[in-house]
Amino acid sequence: MKKLAEWRIKTKKDWILAFLFTALMVYVVAVRFFHWKILNFMQKFMPDKMSTMNLPEGYGTVLFCVLGMAVITMAVLALEHQKKKYIAAAGLAGFLIADCALGGFVLHCRLIVQRGYEEPAASAWIALRDENENENVNLASGDETLARLQMLAFSLERQPAERQAELKKLVREGKQARSFVWFSFPEKYFHGYDPIFNIEEGLIYMDRGDQNMVFYKDNGFIECVEELKNTVIEKND
């Protein structure tokens, strides 16, 4: 019993060390056991034309750790019979910090995606697939076809919400050869950007992760890819 008494939190320094240790444990638990759940949750706040592959990590972990620590702090303050205003202040502080983390995440994502509308891609890997052909093409910055593909890709508009589930089922059941255009942008804002636009069954879609597929209306994008495929086939012949 004497040894247990020695481990009791008594001084301000003890409380600080206990807080830091608890924060570390919350972080370890979040990263070790809830990484993918956090990633899937943050996916809901991604802007259009972004997938989990391009997701800036860290914000979700901070958000959940802060909220977890806020709950723990409020519970400890309540057990210590502290004033209600202190308990409320701890909860409010946690909420505000978590809100800032979420706001920072949304802003960071938008800055990353905005590059597709404002800057030329450094390169693109284009896989041309069908029942008879299997070609790969690499285009570098400055190529007219790459510039056209980028312009069309980032002008794509989403299919109506009521059609998204129907089109997803069609693609999953079809299991046809899939072509794709994989753009690559150099690192900026502490993050790279490599969006992939898939073409399957005459449909254009982006796989955003965790079976979250977004379908787009064709605006000439497929035609541009087909023209490139025909050019490649002619050269090979």
C-alpha cells in the first residue's frame, strides 16, 4: 500500500507528466488501432478529385487525439470535483482545437487539388486496356495531349447523386478491362498530388478509397484517350 501511495499524483509536475503520458497513449492507440477508421472518416471531408492516396495524413489523428484527451480531462476534473466552468473550458478547448485541425485539413486538401486546375502536370502514365490491347504511354510536361487530358479531366462534372450507386454496381459486376490516366504533380504544400481517372464500360470514375467511387459525365475525355490509343497502335503496327 505504501508503494501505491508513492505513485499517487500529488504535485503540479505529476499532473503534467500524467497528462503527457496519457496523451502519448491516446496517440499510440489512435495510430495502432484506429488508423483506417480515422482515414475513412476524414474521407468524408475530401474535395472532389481527391482520393485517400493523396490525403494529407496527420490531421485526423490530431483531431481524434484532441477529442479523446478532452473527454479524459473532463472526466478527471469531474472526479476531482473541480468547478463546472473548468470542465466546460476543457471541453470547449478540445472542440476548438479539433475544429481547427479539421479546418486545416479541408484547406490543405483544397490547395492540393487546386493545382490540377492551375498548374500543368509534370507527367502522366496512361494505361490503355481492352480485350485486345494492352498499351502503356508516358507523357511528360509540355506534351499537347497531356495538356488536353488534364484540361478535360479537371473539367469533369459528377454524375447525378441518384445514379452513382447504379453506375458503381455496373462497374463492379462488369469486371471489364480498365484503362486509366494517372497524373503526377511535383510535391507542393508539403504533399504530392497523383490523381487517377479510370475508364471502364464507357464510364469515367475515380476510386477515392474504401469502395467510394465517384462517377463523372464524359466531356470528351474518353474520346481523347481513344485517340491516343489509336495513335499508339498505328505506331506499333
